[in-house]
Amino acid sequence: MSDDHVYMTLAEGHEDDARWAYGTGFEDPLHGVDTTVPEGVDAAGLAACCLALGDDALVSAQRLAEWCTRAPELEEEVALANIGLDLLGQARLLYARCGQVDGTGRGEDAYAYFRDPGDFRNVRLAELPCGDFAFSVTRLLVLSSWRLAHFAQLTASPDPVLAAIAAKGVKELAYHRQYAAEWAVRLGDGTEESHRRMRRALEQVAPYIGELFTAYDVRDEVVAVLRQVTEAAGLPMPVYRPLPGAGRDGDHTEHLAPLLVELQSLARAHPEGTW
Amino acid sequence: MVTTGGDMVTTVSAEARRARRIAEQVPDPELPMLTLADLGVLRGVEITEDGTVVAGLTPTYSGCPAMAEMRAGVAARLRQAGFDRVEIRTVLDPPWTSDWITPAGRRKLAEHGIAPPGAAPRRSTGPVPLELSATRRSVTCPRCGSADTEETSRFAATSCKALWRCRSCREPFEYVKEI
């Protein structure tokens, strides 16, 4: 063990393996956690919930990562990457839980890398292209507000693993929502141009908001947050209308497939590979 | 190794204490001035009946990429110390809070130019309120001690830190966030 290069211990016990801190084939992120599904918990429902929330997080993380080297300022690039990293961590935990309860015993990589677009259950808002910074901020505001509200409820889930994942996520999501809300106010209440872009972003996001409210009862809380932010920003409250189809049923826009091609290409080129 | 009841208990608990001391001293990969014990991520070390050392680790953030290295570091140190059977378990509940950073850990952070966290926000159940005009917490500059500081970014080089700047000595510094 070398303390000079603390990451080198990762390679110990893997002599032919120049594995670094990222890649596939890592230990189950829930290793050692009691994975029993308590009696009375609907395993199929629990698996569907973990999958939907995992997919929202993975797809969002991929979009946020696209801002690397493109954000308006270094600080924002770091912020968006950090938010994406939190979501990626949540996705890993949720996929691991899903594999334990859906009867397949699949690991996190099977969910992230070896499913096709029609198998993904994320809301379509998460997969839309990044657009400009105003759009990404607006999307993050909506998604993080919804996810925070939903996770806060899930801390009382009868499944202790999901409850623990949610309790951890709540702390992270509070930072994400705060970041998006402050930018929304700064841009909405900023220059003529930033205000115009925020108005446009809200209009673009609006059709995809309704989809979030179909399954879980956090609509009032999310609407209250959006109202609070738009009022402070001098922006109109988005009017959301239902859009046909649902990402939760596997209906996606044409933007998900190319996102997954990029995300999955390396793992699919080297199946079972670890690095 | 297996002796009569009383002796065994003594032996095992002494060994468990030794294992704990070893695990506690493993440095954090991202904040190497801190041990895992200082950071508050080591959640118990015990020896099971079959002689396996079981160490619990909790992630600071869900996506903390240092978790794999923490696991590897604890396992390597314990094996080096003669414990052949080691198991590292993830502990998610209760979730890590910056309040678990020990007083020694806070002192070491400050000595290395990183402002330690204040008290984590207390959360009750129910909706998490959004405060748009939240009073900024005051953070003391770890270099010159001035309270005249400002946040430049709530996110920094690792998940657990924010970037701040001191208006008095003009130096930027990192700050461990409260969660």
C-alpha cells in the first residue's frame, strides 16, 4: 500500500488490471447492506420505482456532463459536473436495489449499459438536449424540485434500502435545487437577453412538466416552488399541458437514443470488460 | 486461538480494538490530512465469530468516487496488519452528515487551509423549504482569520467542498459544506 498514491490500492489484488477509479466491474454499491425486501412490500412496484428514479438520474447526469468544457464559467462547469456526479451515485444505488428486487439479480452495469431506449423509464424532460444555459437551469429547477419533493416522501418508504437512498439524496438535491433556483432568479431578473432566454426556456420545458405528476403526489409542492422562483425572477409561471405518451411507459423523444449510444458505446464494444 | 470462554472474549475484543485502530488511521483519498475516523465515514469495526474483520463505511455523497479507494485502503491496511479475512460493508443509514467530522478533523482541515463546516441544517420530515434570500453563513478565512469572506461557488473540486474567497487577505480557499 502506498500512501503517496492513495488510488493505487485500487489496483492491488488486480495484478493484470490497470483499473482506475472509474469504469465497470466495481463492487456492488450496496455491498453489505441488508437487502431483504420486507414483508408486505410490493416488489414489482418497488423495482419500477427504483428503475424510473435511476433512469431519471442517469440520463440527467449524462446531460449535465455534456456541459464539461462548455459552461459559461469554470465555476458553473464544476457545479454542473458535481450535480451530475451526485445523480450518477443515486442512479448506481437505485439500479443496485432494482436488481435485488426485480428478480433478475442484474447489477448496475446491466441497467446502465445494456438496455435499449424503449427499456428506459426516465421522464422525457431529462433526455431533451442541453439547449442553452437558461434551458439547462430551468430543466434542473423542475427536475430537482420534483425529485427533492419525491425523495423527501420516500424517506418514509416501507423499504429501508430505498428510504436510506432517499434520505441521503435529499441532502444532495437540496443543493441542486438551490443552485438552479438562484440561477433562475439571477437570469430572469437580469438583463433583457437573459430574461428573454429564461422565458423561452420555461415555454420549452412546460409541455414536459405534466409527465412528472402522473405517478406521485408531490404536484402541489413542486408547483409552489416553481411559483416562488418565477415570482422572484419576474417570470411567468409555466403553463403545462399534457403531452401524449409517457417516458415512464418507455415512450421517448428522438433524443434519448443518441444519448444512450454515446453513454453505452464503450461498454458495448467491450462487454464484461473492466478497466 | 480458541481458548476457554473468558480468555477468548478478551482476545477477540483486543483484536477488534486493534483492527479498529488500524482502520481509523487510513487516510481519506481526497482529504489526505484527515483519517477516515476524522471524516466520520468509518461506521464500526468488529470481528465476527469466524474471525472476519467487518468494517462499515458510509459514503459522504451518493456519487463520491473515493468510496472504492476507501474500501481498498481499509482492506489493504487490515491485511497488512495480519487480518486475513476482511469484509467492507456499505452503511447507508443514517446518512453521513458533516457534523460527524471530529474536532481533530476540523482542526486539521483549518491547518491545511480548508474551512471546516458549520452545523448541518436540521431537517424535519415533510417538504424541504427553499430559501431564496437565505442569510449567507459567515465563514472564517482559514488563512488570516478574517470573517470578511464570500462564496465564489457552492461546488468545488470534490463533492463535499465549496469555493470561497477572503476579502481581507484576497486568498481563495475551500470550505467543507454542511450536509
